[in-house]
Amino acid sequence: MNSIESLGALLGAHKSGERIARDIAELLLDDDSTSFLLEKMEERKSALALLGQKLSALEQEALNIVEASDVSLTADQVAQKATKRSLKYRNHASTALKRLVQKGRIVQAGKNGQTILYSKKR
């Protein structure tokens, strides 16, 4: 079964298949709409791939600390709140936070001088 046949089968079996097929068909009518659709699909695919990445124990703890906070945090603040011994080092906390940004799990909220602030995704 080729990709088009597979898509038809998936759409036919899905409860929203008819609506999805109609929306896709409209977007394939002109080159601009098709380019837009392809761009958005690639963005979504990349985002889903990042979300599927496993987190290390340190990244998970840093994520938990950031998500529990109502304000943006620095690497020093995350290190101070850490329970895992290794995350208590500012450099380790900073590395974990940078990796979480790369994986799309948190955002860099800005800078306070030379200090980077991190916050949960809103």
C-alpha cells in the first residue's frame, strides 16, 4: 500500500476523517496554501519529535522545579532548589536548563544582566 492509499485508509477510519480530508483538499488547491500546509506539518513534526525525547534525571528535576515556579528562574535558583546532588552545581543546572530549552520543554524568558531566566511554557 502506498502513502496515498494509507492516508485514505486512515482518514476513512478516523472519526474526523471527512473533515480532515476536506481541509487538506482545500489547502492543496494552490501552491501558496500547499507550501503553508507543508511548512506547518514540518513544524509540528519537529515539535513532536522534541517532545518524544527522553529526559535525563537531572533534566527532569530541573523541569519539575521550573514548572512548579510561578516566576522565571535562573540556573542559580534552580541549583538552590535541587535535591539531586549533581544539579546543585550551577554549571550542571545551567546545562540541564539549556537542554530543556533545546528540547522545547521550557523557554528562555529573558536576561537579567548576564543572567539567563528560564520559565515554563505557557
